[in-house]
Amino acid sequence: MTDDHSRDRQAFETRSAEGDLADAAFLVTAPPDEVATVLSAALLSATAGSGARVAAAVYRASGAVHGGADPAARRQLLALDAARFGAHGLADRITAVPVPGAPVAAWRPVWATGSAVHPGRTGPEAAGAAPPAPVTPLDPVTPPAPVTPLDPTAPAPAATVTMDGRAAELRCDPAAGLLLDGEPLPGLHPDEVLALTLDGRPHALGGADERHLALWDLTTRRVVLELDPFGTADDLTGWTVALLDGEPHLLAGSFGGTLALHHLPSGAPRASARADEEELRLLVPLTVDGRPHALVAGCDRYVGEPVDRAELWSLDPLRPVDRLLIDNHEVGRVTAGGREFVRTGTGQYWDFCDLPPVRRTPGHREAVRALAVTVLDGREAVVTGGDDQTLLLRDLATGEPLAEPLSTVRPPDDWEGVVAMVADGPGRLVTEHVDRYENTAVRAWDLDRRAELGLDAPPPRPFRTHTLNAGGDGGSLTVTTHRHEVAVHDTATGEAVPHSALGATGDLTAVTTGTVHGRPAVAVADGRHVRVHAASPGLALLSELTLPARVTALLFTPDGRLLVAFGPDVALFGPTPAHP
């Protein structure tokens, strides 16, 4: 095939991808393998438009869930993921797609946070296997084979360097220090080393004792720089080399969570800043939109294991620009199909080079466990809390943050986060906390002042038991809830209603009561599924929702909308007018 024919074919496939991915009905109802072909054309084409790339990111976000679902469930999941990416117009178009044999959508996503999705995530690779082609949407899109590792940016006990046109070996020896082709070099005995080129000459940068770094000129075999990036104030836990303005710089991370940039070979400090995490060990230089960036991740301060989240940092200026959930084991850079990717040890692929234009609203860093609605600064607000020991305050109408996160950490208590909450009047909140030993504590907050209330005695627990008496259909029910626990009784007879009557196939993970279209209702979740029932004898099923992750909290708003917490994210669903 000639180059002209190849370009014509690529242009045709790109135009087809643009048209199909702009068609909401195609995304919802087309067979998944057909969508997979179109996704490949959009994601791997350098000329694909922003609309196609946004739609492709939406489709692959929860592909492992909706790929095997029926079109009605796929419609709802795709609309939710469009909202998580801030593509509200696409979310509305998807919600309006008619599905043959299925009722109209009962709920539409009003807004959703996007902590657990990212447009850079392309897909997994089977262990020990080349990326598959063609791809399927059951696993998000992977780059085409072959996949080639790039030069390492992470220090290691050994490295290879080119000297006088030949490959030479650098190796760290605990007794002899740094060896160059078996011969010891003077100075520091490093644990890890990284080969680099400065002013056209081969150099080696090595670190030891979680504090000290040394730079060797391998031509003269001499130490030309000794550096302690954090002095005696903090330990050095991670480091790499990145290019800024065409010149190498040391990027160092500390145990306390500080990032520092130093020019090489001078060692002059350039910038420093504080990251969200501590014990920063993962530092991967990247190029995003032609500018120097780095993927930065830390470890759990108690057990030292990598956390499953990271920050994307701009290096010039040094500041965080994004957060994402990522597997942080064995992370490295590779090339495939002429593009650069980040690949993790479990086969995740990430493409940061050309991100589609999405607007994710930040959520929590860990699972959300509790929801409340209150009035804050004269507007309705939703408060969320969970395992990351923070309270987030949002505009209920838009989902936009109303204030900085409010920390619930109270040293030296070892509480694991917020597990329940209730609004106690405008701007007032009561929260319940549980530690790892199942001890509980109750606290009260003045949200207008963004402060905890100092109380002589613990506040009452109005959220511990909430009872709804709902009439209709010739009788009523009493529904008592606390956290994910629910007890349903026939009010007239006092007889318990089994959970199976609520459609639950396992333990309930969340429950709430309220009204939908003016009808008293109870919503329950088991795993990723939410069912909304009429709160009357018979518990008629009104509607269902499927979420991409385990549902951990539910709350009806006063006007009949439904807040759902799933993983670190929260979504507000509104009932559609057309649904009975």
C-alpha cells in the first residue's frame, strides 16, 4: 500500500470514528466489538478530534463493567462516566437514547466527581503478552505491538553507560562502592545509580543512606558534586533526573512529602514544594503538551507499601496539576505505535502526551462512606466524608467545591475516617467515626466557620436510627436505617420484611429513604447495584441503577434527587420527567 493510500485510509477511519463516536445511540446500542474498532481509530490517530477522544475516554472508563451489560445498563453507565468527565451535553444525549424493549431512563446524572477516572488511562496488558489487536471494550484500549521500553529514569543497583563507543557497566557494591567495569570509583558507596550525560560526557548519579547523593564524571572517574537535597531535616526516599530548559535536573522526594529540584551539575536549588503524599518513592519524568512533568506517588506511612494513587506535577513551575488512581508497582516508560506510554507492573497503560479536553471535578482520595445535605452560605450544599479523613463541601446544584477540604484528623487518635453523618440544622453537622478496633466517636461541626465545635459532652446520635412511616397502597411501612443497616416492618402488623423483598442478593452496602416523584421510597444498594422501591407494602420496584464501583452511601435530597457514593466518587442523579 502506498503512503498516499495509507494516509487516505487513515483519514477515512478517522472521519468514521468522529461520526460514530459523536452518535450517542452508537455508543449505547452498537455491539461492543464494533465500538472497539472505532475506539482504536480515535485513540491511536494523531488527527482525531477532541469530541471523538472525549467520547472514547468515556466509553473505556467503565468498559470492564458495561462491556458485558445490556444496552439499558450501558446507557446509564456511559451517561454517568460522561458526567464524571464534565461532558454534560454528551451525558444528556446518552440518557435520551431509546433502547428497544427497555423503558426510558429513570435517572439522569446531574453531576459527578471524577477521582477514579482519568482520560490518560488506556488499558491493561496481559502479563507476559503483547498488547492484543484488535482490542475489545471489555478491557480498555491498549497500544499496538511492539512495545519498547525507554531508557530507565529510576535509579537501580546497576546501570549501563556508553563510554568511547562501547557499553560499560555500573554496579553498586556494598563493600567496594560504585564499580565501573569492576573497578571501584572514589567517594560515596551508593545503593542505587542512574547513568546520564552532561555536557556530552558520561556521568553517574548515585544515592545512599536515604540522604546523600554524589555525581561522578566517568571520564575522569572523579566525584564532581556531593548533595544532600533535604539536609538533616528529612530523609531522601526517591530521586530521578528530568530535563528542564534542555538541562538535566535532579528531582528528589522526601519521607515527609517534599519535592525538590536541583540543577545538574551545579547542584543549585531551583524549586521545592509539598506533595499530598508522604514517603515519595515513585518519580517518573513525563512530557505533557510539550512541557516537563512528573508522575509522583508515595507510600503508606505505616506499612511502607505504595498507595494506589498519584499526582501529576508540572516541573516548570513546580506545582501539582492533577490527581489519579494508578497501580504504582514497577512503573516505567515505553513506546508503542510511535507514542510514549507509562506502563505499570500489572499492565496498565497511560498516555499523558495528548489528553482529551475533559473537566473532572475532584473528589475524595479514598472511599466515601457518608453523605449529608445542609444549607451553607445561603445555598444548599452536600457534605461528603470517608476513609481519607476529610469533609468535602459542594454546591448541591452543580457539584462544585464551596470550600477547602476540612480535615477530621485528630491526633493522637487513630480514627480511620467518617462512617456516618447527619445535618443538625443549617451549617451544622454531626459525624460518626470508627477506629480499627471498631470503637466509635461522635463529633459536631460548625461548617460556616469550617471548624469543629468544642463540646463538654458528645453530641446525640440523631443518625443512629431514622424511621419513615410511609402510607399508600392501603398500608404503610416503617423503615429504620443507620449507615448500611436497614430494618423494614409492616407498620400495621409489626412483621419484619426480609431483605430479599428489596431485591438484595447479598449484604446491603447502603440505604436511604425519601420521595421520588412525590412517592415515598426506599433505596438500597448491594455491591454496585441500587434499587429504588416504593415504601409501601409490596415494595414495588420503581427503578434500578448500576454503578462502576461498590456503592457505599445513598441519600435522597429533599426535592427527590438521589446522591450516590461509589468508591472515592459521588454522583447526583435526578429523576427524568418521562419515567413513570
